[in-house]
Amino acid sequence: MVEVQEEKKEDSILRPAATTFKELWPLNEPYAYAALIEDPETKGLRYIVIEPTLLDEEKQCLDEIDGVLIEELDADLKTLGDPENAADYLRGKIEKIAKAYGMNVTKETLDKFMYYILRDYINYDRIDAMMRDHMVEDISCDGPNVPIYVWHRQYESLPTNVAFESAGELDSFVVRLAYKSGRHISIATPMIDATLPDGSRAQITYGKEVTRRGSTFSIRKFKADPLTITDLIEFKTLTAEMAAFFWFVVENRVCLMVSGGTATGKTTTLNCLSMFIRPDAKVVSIEETAELNLPHENWIASISRPSFGVGGGPAEISLFDLLKAALRQRPDYIIVGEVRGAEAYTLFQAMATGHGGLSSIHADTVEGMINRLETEPMNIPRALIPTLDMVAVMTRTRIGGRPVRKLELASEIAKPKRNPGELSVENVFNWDPAADLFSSTGRSGLIEKIKQRRGIAQDVVDTELARRQTILEWMVKSKIRRYKDVARIIRDYNNDPAGTFDRARLGLLH
């Protein structure tokens, strides 16, 4: 074993005083922290990653260990399975190298070496700390010698103190990032979309083949604890009344699209609404990268695959291919993560034959969404547009200086009887940005269709909506927000409506 000396912990690991920062929070204690500071030049906020400091002699030792480790590493760390096994393997290697080269290091110094070796060999190198921050949604690098930017849930876009100092360093990192995703990136294939081991979505470019500055990456982080409808109500993205409405119509096999611009919460909202699908329904989801998380047992989660060659080919499996296959799997519901190409026509054909359909689309307004659907590359005929029952339009804005996401509009699409070539758009819910209030028009053609199809009266619908609103309000009050807990209550209501409602009603009274 390497000779280990004792030294005071506070001397080896940086523990900055919170008073020097606007905010400070741990990411990987006791080694990595995040802080917010005010930039003295721009007066804006900067996101600072704080890691253990290394003395000059410690840096030299770590460089020597790293060089030897690269030459002597005799195992693919992926093959070690459990990260703890990989960590034990690397620690043993480091101790042997330090002993062989006569490095007289303390236990605390060895711990710092382990932090950096694990960070760089197993985890995500210098962005690893940011990847651990639940308040960070996106991490993006625009090239070498440019600060990495993060999208913070509260403060939005922030520059960091982390950067890649050279093009070669960044090139090497994006190659490893692609490798972690099971993908290959090179001059021949300089741009890829990938899914990281933790489920995060990455868009990566290599060198200066498609970007002038050099290699880039943008990571949309996967949330291990996904947001639920309870969170959206708590955040005032929508109201319990609106959520109850969506619960009822989605359960009755609605065809719905969530529309909005970039980072407005489309996928999050789509995932929350998907949880309202009846627990016994068969669901097929189709995505380019895995982002949906459903509680349904009878769920086929399909992921598209690019070609292994250059320029596409027979090995490619597109969203269109997956959607065609889904129609042979007899689903009750088809969910397409995002429509933007030829798959849209097949989806509308499926919805026209009675399948429930949920999807998202990039468009800021209902009119903009219809225009996208009717033009290249989707080319949906006007006659098929009313197959889509409802559109939920998401928006991102600021209220009181804080960024918020809102379900701005819930609109139903119909074909007027007098002018079948035209489309009628009727709003069911609206958001007033000036007052920050939601309102209901009290009119829903979709509810009328469900009543006719099921042969139920309006009072039955009113009772159902009121019960579901009560259950949702109870979950918010009781802080029931975890994914599995919300799914369990939805399942309980499906099996025992009266009992679940009584439990919620009594819960609100206490």
C-alpha cells in the first residue's frame, strides 16, 4: 500500500465561505460545489463550479499517475459493471502507481486524486459537477476557449467558469461523450444525436466540419425524478380544474398535441398528460431519444436509430418506420415524442382510425401549428386536421423577474358543418398574462363528443370533473408529487372512483 500521512481535512478540500457568494450548494460533497456570483464587469450572474484545489506538486503527481494509468489500464471500465467496482479498481491502480514511483502522498491527497480520476475516467470530466445539479436543465459548449453555459431552472442562461482550453482537448471529450452513448463521431460523421447512460439527450458536433469554432455539444439533462401533474399545478403552469379536464379527455382516448417554442416545457407536459391514459391501455411511444416515462405495464417504448453508415441506408430506423410498425401492434394510444416529418401523416391516419394520439410539435400558436402540419415536410391534408381534437399551447415568460412556464391556451379543433373546407378553433382555457390568471370558457365540443360516444349525461361529466379536481387538489396539498405515487392514485381512482374520491375529500378537510 502507498504510504499515507495524515493532514487536516480542511487543508485539502476547498470549503468556501457561503458569504462570498450569492448562493452556494453542494453537488458532490465534500469535493464539488456550485455557486452563483455577480460578474463585476457585466453585473450579471455567473455559475461557478468549485472543486478541490491542487498544489503544484500535487498537480505534477496527478499528471504522472494519469499518464501511467493510460498506459497500464488493462480493463474497459464499462466491463466492470457497478461503478463502485470501477472505483475500487481505479483506487487500487492509483495506490500501486504512487507506491511504485515513490510518491509520498497523504490520504486526503489520495482522495483528491481519486475524485479527479473518477471524474475524468468514469463520469463526465469537467462537466460532471454540472451534470449532478438538479437545478441545471441544459449544458452547452460552443467551442474551445469559450465558457460552458448552463440553463438554470431559476436564473435561466448562465456562463460558467468551466471551459475547454484547446481544440484537441474538446475534440477528445466529444469523442468520449459519443462513446458513452454507444455512438461514433468523426470527420466522416461529424454530427450526431445521442442518449447518454443516464438518459440525458445530447447533440454533438466534431471539429470544424459543421461548426466554425470547433467541436460543440449541447446536453438536455434527464431528470431522474420526473415532474408530475402535481408539480405543474404547484408551479401554476396550469390549474387543478384544467388538469382534471385533461385527465377526463385523455382517459377517453383524445387526440392531443402539445405545442410551443424551445424550452417551454412541451415534453414535460406531454409526459404528465400521458400518465392520465387508462392504466389498462396498451401504449406505444415513439421517440428519437428516450424522454418519456410512463407507469403503464403494457407499454412499448420505441426509439429510432440512425444508420451505421454515412448518408442513411437500410440500417436506419426512422420515426416513420416505428410508427408504421406501431399500427400493427394494436395500441390504444400512440405517443410520438415530437412530430416534424413524414411520420406526422401516418400519425394522423392512425388517429383517424380511432387510435388515441399524443404528440408535441414546435409552434408558438395554434395557427402556426396548423401551418406547419399543412406544409412541407408533413403535408397533412386540411381534411385530416380536425382528427386532432385539442392543442395545448405552452409558453415561457417572466413574471416578477422570474422565469415561468404556462399552459397559455387549450383549444379544440373542429370542421364547421357549413364550411367543411375551413377549420374552427375554439378555446376551452385561456391564460391572462397581465393578471396571471387562468379562465375557462365553459364550452367544449370534445366533451359533447365524449358524452355522445359513451351515452352519458352532463351531470355525470360534471361529477367526474369535480371529483378529479378534488383528488388533484388533495395531492398538491399533501405534497404527493413523486412519479410512482401520482401514478398509483390515478390507478386507484380507475379501480375505485368513490373510495379514492372520499379519501381525497377527507384529506382536504384535515
